[in-house]
Amino acid sequence: MIIAVLDGQGAGLGRTFIKRLKKELGQYVKVVALGTNEVAMQNMLKNGADSGYCGEDDIVYFLTNFVPDAIVGPIGILTCGGINGEITAKIAYSVFSLDCKKYIIPLNLHGIFIPGTVNLSMKEIFSQIIEDIKETLKKRMSKSPYFPHPLE
């Protein structure tokens, strides 16, 4: 299963999520780090991502040509100007248009309030995402035949 993780700045969320995901499901997932900048991408690679793409052109290229099974990132990946201006309109459109599951981490920043998420810690949010990925993997493994993603 291919999981893309999109983050910017220093990729604090991305690298923490990748580290935990690889610890729990490393043999079953390939993680592609999508960093809006070089530092973000390198930090995600250092924490277990299998490959990486950096910057608007590379991110849009990956999302257009290699649709992942799922994408994970903070809510800012859906908005032009998100992640302190690092998410461009092209990136936001590419993410929104993806035909895959989107795991959006709700950060209550920039006046965005998401009811029902106020009391969840990052640890709890990551647990919910990883449990859903596990369920998806179980369903996939019970079906036959399984045709792997082209990047697997």
C-alpha cells in the first residue's frame, strides 16, 4: 500500500506520523514523502519515508502520475496558502482531486475550527488514521487476487 505524506516547514507532523506508521506497518506500506521544501522532505526521509518529492512541480507530478492509495497531511494541504503559504493552488487542487482516501489532520489554526476534534491529541489522531489503514489492509489481503500498486 502506498501512503503519501504531505507536509511543509520542518515536517513536524509528517515525520512523527511516518515514524509511527513505519513502526506499526513498515512491512505493509511504502511511504512517499511530499515536502513543500527540501528540509521537510529530508526530515520525512530521515524518519522512514521510502522516497520523496520536493516542491510544487514534483509534488503535482507525483500526484498526477502516481495516485497513492492514501494521502496524509494537515488541513492546510487542502487550501491555497496553507502551511504558512507553502501550499500553492496547484498542490491544493491536486490533493483535492485525488481519487484516494485523504487523511486530513485537523489543526485548529488560522481561525479554522472543526467541531468534534477539539479534545483529540495528535497521538489519538494518528492512532485513528493507522487503525483505518490497518482495516483497509485487512480487507485487501482477504480479497484475491491482489494487484499491487505500480510503486510497490
